Amino acid sequence: MKTGICILSIIIPQIASAAILVPQAAPYTADANTVLLDHFDASTVGSPHGAATYTTGVFGSAVHLNDSAWISYNLGALSQGTIEFWGKLDSLTNSGSEGAIKFIGSYYSQFFAPTGYIEAFNSIPLGQTQAGINIAPFNWNDSGDNVNAPNPSAVVAKDVWHNYALTWGSNGLHYYIDGQLVYSNLNTGGQNPNTTWWAVGNQNGNGFNGSMDELRISNIQRDFAPAPAPEPVTTLFGIALCGVSLWRRRRSAAN
């Protein structure tokens, strides 16, 4: 009697590591290391200035700003930390004179002397981004050198949601776009302790025309990675077909 063998391929997902997969499956939640979380679901936990409206976001709604509007937060320095958010630019230009499209920054006082930033450029190359922190006066730890040798993966497009994340601390400086590490160094310095304010956008015309969603700031360094492509999923229907195939072969052999 011949017997048939049905091989059923079962895909077992790998155990998730500590890295945050981008895109994430759901809105962020606060944990013990979260110092600020703003979902921008038709409101903000910060103080809005100028034309702050709300539009469709990655999860729920997002805040929409023009380049002269901003949202401020009373938040101090972090010796180690992570900034992460989703951003979408309506335009790769603004009315500012610095050549920068500022998504988020931290400051000595309200918009005086920056101590951290994530921004794109409104000059050549359009959409090139950089990020970093100020460790002490005149001492920056950032990806600024990438401006002279642009990293293609650090260039973003308008009208597209991108995930941005910056971490600093004992692991060095890490800058991610869409879960992909685009810049890192081994500088372990913490943020300038004189930091007292944070802001989304910028009041001097150097902000951004676009939307932001799911802003989270943490007092630890988090890790990120691109989410893997969906794998084939074995269904009960496939199991049933396999069972029927075995039954038919055995019945045929018996006859």
C-alpha cells in the first residue's frame, strides 16, 4: 500500500526583539520611561501657537501646522533619551531664512538657543534631513556632516508619512527614518542641562508646512527596525485541504 505524505508549511514568526518595528501596529502608549506623549487626536497636551488644526493622521488624527505655527512643551533636559514621531511635509520649502524645516527642537528658553533638533532642508538637497542634540554650549552631537555627503536614506519626500526617531545616551547617537538607521556615532554625551523648552515647529518661519502624529519623548534610548514584509499565513482552510488529500490517498490505496 502506498501512502501519501502531505507537507504543510507552517510559518512561525520570529520572536520579536526589543526593537520598535516601523510602522508600528497601533498608537504608542505611555510606559515608565515616557516623559511626553502627544497623540494629536483633535487636541494637544502642549500649548498651541498660531494656526494649529487637525487632519487625518497615521492613527486617528494629526496636528497640521504652517511654517509659522508651533506647539510648545515645558520639558527639561534628558541625559539620555528618544524622540519619535510621524511627520508628513506638504512642501519641502518654507518662508524661513535658515534653510531648515524644523520638525521639533529643544531650547534654553522659549525659542532661544537650540539644544536639540530634527529637521529637513529647504535648499539643495531638498528633503535632506539631520538631527542631533547640544551637549554644552558650542558642543553639538549631530548628523550634520551628512549634509556634505548626503545619505540617500536620509532624504524624505513630501506628501508621504515618514517615521523619525533620534536617540542619545550611553549607546551613542542614533538617528532613524522609517525604522532604518541612517546615522550613528559613539558620542555618549547627554543633552545640555540648560534645556527648559521643547517645541514642534518654529515661530520664526522655519517650521514646517505639514502634519505630525504620535509624538513620544522618552528618558531611555529605544531601538527601531523596519517591520518585515507580511509572511504567508497558514489557514484552517489549508489544513483542511491537506487532511482531505491524505484521506483520499489512503482510501484509494485501500481499494
